[in-house]
Amino acid sequence: MADWGDRPQPPERGGERETIEGFLDLQRASIVWKARGLTDELAAKRLLPSITTVSGVIRHLADVERSWFREDMDGQSDVPARWTDDDPDGEWRVTADDSLAEIIADYEAACAESREVASRYQLDDVCLGNDQRFTLRWIELHMIEETARHLGHIDVLREQLDGRTGE
């Protein structure tokens, strides 16, 4: 049997929204679960030719949460982001001086902000931001894909860093 820790499980017989949000919350919680226990130094350690690190992945996901839910879905214009035109990879840049606990806390705050925004819309509601092609349903499904893909990166990095594996 898998060690799910305290991660939420999606409903086995829920409605569409409850199921989508259940799977998204499982992926979000798994990001945090996989990163916990690393030192700041290990979380910032580069093991690949790219600047991908555990801390960088989590910072990236925090920015992506805010971008899709607050900026795109809700039309907010004052959404903080670490990437810029001059540094499109800004959120990925971390050092051993960056606190993993603070990075995780910021990610959890971004996820809470996303949940709050989502709670005010129906799945078929269209984004209020500049790009109105997308619905809340599309954003939530995309975020499952985005988060799960980066969870796989963290999974491999974690195994390389300290040998920890698990569901």
C-alpha cells in the first residue's frame, strides 16, 4: 500500500468539479510532501545542465498558480511574478541561501489564493484576463498536468539527492 502521508485523496465517486479539484489538490500536496525533509542546500542543488532544482520547481509552480488563477481567470493586474522579460527564468533561480520552508509556504499560499479565486467561478466560466479562450475547467485540468509533470521532476531530483522514493 502506498504511503500517502497526510495528502488529500480525490473522491472515488464525486461530481466533476469535486473530482477535478480533488486531483489538483492531491498533486499540490504531493509537491510539498516530496520536498519536505530536504535542507535548503539540497533543495537548491543543481543536478542537471539546466537550472532546475527542487526549490526552483516549487517557486515556478507558485508563480504559475498565481498567473493562471489570479491574473488569467480573475483578471487581476497586480499579481506578483518572479519572471520578467529580462529574466524569463527568474523563478527558477535559487541558491542555498533561499529557505525551502519559505518557498513551500509561498507555494501553499499561492494554492490557497487559487482555491479562493476558483470558488467564485463555475467550471464553464471564461477567464476575465487578457486571454479569454480558457475556462476554469481548462485551467484546473491544465494545472493538474503542469503540477504532475513537475512532481515527476521533483521525484527524480529527490531520488538523486538523498535516495528517497515513494508514491
